Amino acid sequence: MGLLDPAAHEAVGRRIAADTMLQREHDFWESHFSGLDEQFEPVAPPANILPKIETRLFGAEKRASWWDSLALWRSVAAGALAVAAVAVGFSVLQPSPDSSALANQLVAALQAEGSDVQFLALYDGSGAVRLTALSGATLPNNDYELWAIQGGGSPISMGVVPINARTTVELSDAVRSGWGEGSVLAVTLEPKGGAPAGVPTGPIVAQGAVTKI
């Protein structure tokens, strides 16, 4: 799709070719989104769309919280656009699913400038998020912790997540009450075992906005 720089694109391709779990994940995405291929024609967006999106996202006064920095939200928007492009673009090698089943599903690409940690998240309406680690390295004295940020509220911990595997994260009642398009998923680097007080302390290494398919 050309969404990664050449070095990252080649690295992900080599990892998929050598990792049977990623191959299965690739096949899953191909099958899952192939039903969209016959329903839409590619259309170039008007030039005025991006300024309008940025005005809606960044025009209001921002809070002082580090979660609301301009750089963070611009990268969230970029991740949402990228994952939408990936979702529509996967090819047609598998049988088509029922397109009505896709209508309530949500996806998010989690990444951050200057970080090699990347996740892909899929919510299929079952009450859990399927989280796939695409890149990143384990650290002996730290864990990666997943957070949900909804409606301007404080981050809600969704638990420690592995960096080298696919995992399923159940939505707690607190997360479920505000869950939907526009929610943000973020991953921070925390001490071993996770943030000790249930409040993020480490840097954000990946984040992305939840987008409806």
C-alpha cells in the first residue's frame, strides 16, 4: 500500500514470510475485508478535505495534559487514516464475508513518531479487542500497558500486553461504557507489571484512534 517507508515495508514483509502466526493474520485480514472490494471504487479526495479534518480535530482549545499535545493527536489522525486505507485495500483471494457484519466493526493502527512499537487493533463487536503486535522489542525491566482514552476522560488501563504476539483484551465495564468510534487506544512503557497506581507514568510508544470500518 506504500504506507510504510521502504525499509519498514521490507522488514514487515520478511517477518510475515518467516512467521506462521503473521501469515495466518495476513490471511485473516484478506478474507475479512475482501467483501469490500466489489462495493467501492477508489476516489481521490478533494484537496480541501484535509484542512477541514485538521480544523475539526485541532481547532478547539486544548487541555494542558500531555495526552492532548498537538503532535500526539496529529499522529492519532494519521494512524486512523492509514488503518482505514489498509482495511479497504486488502486483496480478494478469500471468500467474501457478509458485508453487513463489517458495519459495526472498529479498527485502529497504533504507532508513534520516533518509536518502533506498532500494533493493529480490531474490535469485532464481541466485547473484546484483538491486538496484534507488528513490531517492537521486549525490555527486561519494563512492560507495555494498553490504555483507553474516551471523551476527554482520564486514561483507563486495559492491562499489560505482549510485544511479540497476538492477544485478546476484554473490555471492562468502565471502557465499554464509553467505547466507540473516536475512542483512542494508547500503549505506554511502564515498570514491570504495569503502572503501579493505575495511572500512566511512562512515555507513549504507540497510539491510534478507533475508526469504524
